[in-house]
Amino acid sequence: MNPIGHNKETVLSYIKQLRRSVFTTAELTQLSGKSVSNVVQTLNYLQKQGVIFKIYRGIWANTADERFNVFTVAPFLVQQHRCYISFISALHFHGIIEQIPQVIMVASTSHTKTIETSVATYQIHRIHPLFFKGFTLDKATRDFLVAEPEKALIDSLYVSAHKKKHFGYFPELHFPRSFSFKRAEKWIKEIRNSRTRVYVARKLSRIIDEYKK
């Protein structure tokens, strides 16, 4: 039998065992016990067949898995650190901002960086480890973490305190009845740096005043 054909069935079986839409070359190499070059050769073959597609170095997605979305990729881009979808992306996810963000914004304990992939551009913003909280597991896919609405807003203001070009202006905000400004204010108290805490409190106060007009 053609080695590629044999490997194809083996690799496909391991992809199915992982039971998620996104997976890595390293995972399949470990599961199959085959060499990295052997697994990569097979993955490239499967991509040509339209069975999978490459997202980024060593990261792939199952074409047929309907659970796939751009948010499920984020945890694989910072594998040595935890992360969650936040900022403008999470505000859009919760319906607070209608405008679709051009990039996927992620909070992480990793260094701040931008990563270009075949499906989207991701901006990773560093959050202090003690402020790394206020998120839940996505109920639909159970494959990524997303900030609670109030924390997403405060995360945005938190980053704007350090990088004025980011989140200096919000698209129109639509707060649902379930949104709690009191919860948002509680998150501000979690910010350790006093100067940042004061800045975020002022920005939130302006947003509240504008919303109440």
C-alpha cells in the first residue's frame, strides 16, 4: 500500500480521537508515534485533498468540523500561556458592539504580539497574572474562554491606559439590561496599579454618563 495512503487513515483516526476542530502537528506526532516529517507529509497531503487546512505553523483545522470558528484558534497561538477572548472581540461576541472587529483580540499572560494566520489576524495583549480572571467557557464549542461582558469592557480600558492608540475610541455601545456597571466598577478595584486604576475609573465614568444621556 502507498505509505501516504496508510498514514492518511492513521492520522485521520487520531484527528477524530481529539474530538475538536483545531489540532497540532505535535499532538498527532505524539499520538501516532511517527516522525514529525512523516506526519507533516501526511497533513500536507490531506490539505491538498481538502480534508484539513493549515492555520499557522503546526496548527491545523478539520474542514468538516462545524464547531470551528476563529476564536477556537486562540489557545493554540499561546500554548505556553493561558488566554481568553476579550476587548473589542468579546464586546462584539456579547452583542455590545455591532461592528465586526478586523482582528481577534486576546488577553493572555504571554507577551503582547500580533500573529497573522490563514483565518484571521490575532492581537495578543498581556494582562497582569493577578488580573487574569473574569471569563467563562464558550457554551457552544467548549473550546475557548471568553471574557464576561463587564470584564471585556474593563480589559479594553485597562489596555488603553498603557497604549493610547488601542481602544481610544469605541464604536457605538449597546448595553443589554443584563450588563452591570456595578460589576464593571468592581473589576476596576482589582487593578493593582493605582494610576491605571484611576485612569480606567475615569474612562468608565465617561461611558456611563454618555450611556445615560
